[in-house]
Amino acid sequence: MKPFLLKWFQTMQVSWSNLMVYKLNFFLQIIGPMLVFFFIKLSLWSSIYGGYDYVKIGGYTLSEMLSYHLWVMIAGMIIMSSTASNLSEDIRLGKISSYLIYPFSFWEFHAAKYLARQVIQIIIALITIISCYFLLDRLYIAFEPVSLAIGFFVALLAGYYWFAANYLIGILAFWLDETWTIMVGLQIMTYFFSGAIIPLELFPETMVEILYWTPFPYISFVPAKILMGHIPPLLPVIGILSFWSLFITLISYLVWRKGLSLYTAAGM
Amino acid sequence: MVKHIFSRIKHYLSVYQGIVITNFIESMNFRLHFFLLILMDLLFYISALASIHIIYNHVETIGVWNREQLLFFVAFMLGINQLTMTFVSEAYWRFPELIRTGDLDFILLKPIGAVFSVFFRYLRPGSMLNMIFTWGVIIYYGLILNLSVFDWCALPFLLVLGFLLQNAIEMVISCSMFWMLEGSGVNFVRMELQQLARWPDFIYNKIVSRILMTILPILLIGSAPIRFLFNANDWLPFLGMGLAILLFWGVLRFVWQLGLASYESASS
């Protein structure tokens, strides 16, 4: 393996080891919340529909609504794997000094960590899909290879956006003592505007038109709909997601450069 | 005996006064974080209320409640959340670190109850200001629902009872960190339980609802007092809530001692 790739692979291996040491913690932090969130939505929507499958709300029957939320959960497993929670601590406590010497940059290190997590979460997502396919019958999982492939591709693109956004917030620690409030704020907005709680068809029309220009719908609603077999024109989807991903990456680069000029290497 | 109790209460109040002052001074040193905390909480409150509004734009009732009744319930739960965020939330996140680093030793040495010192040591003054918002929403929907004078008088006490039950349960759960290498994942379990409790009992199926009203009575936190407010004849869950508060604060004493017995005191 080329030395450049080897560095990435070895960092990923270290991340896997770390995650495996605290398996229960990983489950409680990442998988548990998704399962509980899904269970709440399942209960809530079943209650809203009163158990009747012939009723339609926003164009969804009960089984379509439950199917939608199942795919939202699966898309979330792939997309929202990055947390970048340690990033700000690294900066605040002066731990990034070592990255300035290493032949592997701070961004590369965190990107490799993100990829390591991503691999695990993709495996978990695949296991979930297969389990649901056999356990819940075709009622909730319509297994269409083309939709699955496109859905996974869009989810991976959205996953990169999520990593880039979290990374940007993390490196704001050059100026802020705590960045977790911004991360949680972004999560709250994302859950609401992405259609993770309520499908966007139920939102006011004008609001949805505006939302389509933001990255939010591409984090839950769009990937879930694609995975369900409703494939929209892909060019705008990929275009808008790529724009936001590149834009955030560029801002991160500028913020990093500006931040480094202020960095005092605390503890050195 | 009575004199002794009063002198202990006085002692704890004087200690808490010191805690309040220290936390206010600290938060004034990190003003941006202070404002971000307020903003984060407000985003959460607004998204929770907006979600209900959007759903009710498409349905008449959810379960047995109309829009105003459910919004009043959600506002009540946000009121409990605001109290938790203000008085104890920070402590839950710091607790695993106290155990892991052995800093809990210094708390155990103090001539004051360790549970009090661990869980009530950190106050978030920013979240305290959000009381204006949560109480504003509670009062607004309370007025629409024509609450009686008795209801208005009972409301603050019911809110405190909800806060006591929620945190007794969460503190018991947090004690499991004594037996874990990395306990931060337990905080996500706590948050998931809060998510479950944030919806009325009738949205869950009978078995789940029964479990969450008895064995792990998180649904009593909001559903019991609100059902009692809406219909005074529906007092049984409210009685259960009172018993659950006593039971869980008792269990906390026991579990805390058990946890301390297995605490390895890393710094010693």
C-alpha cells in the first residue's frame, strides 16, 4: 500500500480499536438514540393515524409513513456518523500542536476517523436493512437495487457535508471556549428542517421551497425518499449538496488558517 | 429533631447560595457561551412546539387531545426541561469524568452530602433566563384551556414534582457509571428517556405504556400531572407519581452507596 494511503488506513484502524474498546458506549451514543427516536415516531404516527391504514396524511398512508421513518433512520445511520466532539478540546488544550509536526494534517486525521466510523455505520445500516427486509416483510422495505444504490450515494455525499459542518464548528474553538452548543443547535435545526420528524410534504409550501436551497432536506428527507423508490431529478440534489459541502470545506480551510495564526499552543 | 432538620436545610441553602454566585460569575466570563446556551435551548423549544403545530395542521386530534391540550402538555414538559437544564444538566455530563479521573474523591471528603455536591454543583444561569419563554408558553396555552384558579396554583408544584421524578430516575441511571469504564454513553440513555417522556402516555401501545408508567415510570413525569389537571377524577397516575418520587429517591440512596463501594478512586 502506498505510504499516503497507509497513513489513512492506520488512523482508521486506531479509530476502530477505540470504538471497539467502548462498544457499549458506541451503541448508547449512536445506535441507541436512533432506535429510540424511531420507536417514538412509530408510536406517534400510529397514534395519529389511529391504526387505520386507509387514512392519508400529506399523501402518506400509515405503512408509507412508517416506511418513510424507517428509511430516515437508516439514512441517519450513514449520514450523521460524524460528531467531531473531541475536536474543540484538542484545540483548547493545545493538543493540535503535534498535528502541526506530523506528516498527517489535523483535517486528514479527523477525516480518517470519520471514514472509520462511516464504515461501521454503513455495516450497521446494511444489517438493519436486511433484518427489516426479513422481519417486517416487504411492507416497510421495498428492496429496489437502483434506489438503494442512488440513495446510498446521496447519503454518503450528505454524510460528507455533515462531517464538514461538524469540523467547521469544531475548529471555531480557536475563538470559542465551548463549541458543543453550536453543534447541538445545528442538530436541533437539522432534525426539524430535514424532515426527520415530519415529512416535508406536511410543511407549508413556501417553507419547503426555501428549504430545498439549504442542505437540510438532503440529510433525511431526500435520501429517505430515494431509498423508498421515489427518485427526484438527481442533478439539483447532487449540485446543491456538493455546493454546500465545498462551501463549508472552503470556509473551514480559511477558518483553520486564521485560527492557526491565533493559536497559542496552550500547555507547550 | 425539627431544629436539626432546619439547621441542615439552612446549611445546604448557604452552600447553594455560594454555588449560585460562583456559577453566575463564571458564566459572565464566558458571555458568548452564555448566549449560545440560551439560543440552543430556545431552538429546541421552538422546534418542539412547531412540530406539533405542523402535525395539527393536518389532523384534528392526536389520541384524545386537541392541539391546545397537546401544546400545553409539551409546554409543561419544556418547563421541566428548562428546570433540568438550569439546575442539574451540566452535572450529569461531568459525573463520568469525576469517576474516571478520581476527582470524586475531593467531593466525598467535603462535609456535605455527596449526591447534592455532585448533581447540584453546576448551574446554568443562561438556561434560567429561558424560564420567561417556557412559562410564557405554559400561561398562554393554560389561558386558552381555561384552567381554574386551583389549577394555576397547583401548576408550579406539579412542575417541581415532575422535575423531582425525572431527576431521581436519571440520577439512579447515572449511578450505573460507577461500573463502567467510560460512562458518558449513559447520558444518552438519559436523554432518550427524556425524549420518550416528552410525549403523552396514550401515544404508546398498552404494554410499553404500562412499563413506562410502572417499572420505569418516566411517563408519569408529564402525563400524570397533566391528566390530573385536565380531569381531577384521573388522580391514580398522579398518586403513582408521588409514590414513584419517594421510591426513586430512596433507591438513589441505596444505589449510590452500592456504587461508592465499587468506586476505585483513580487518583488515590
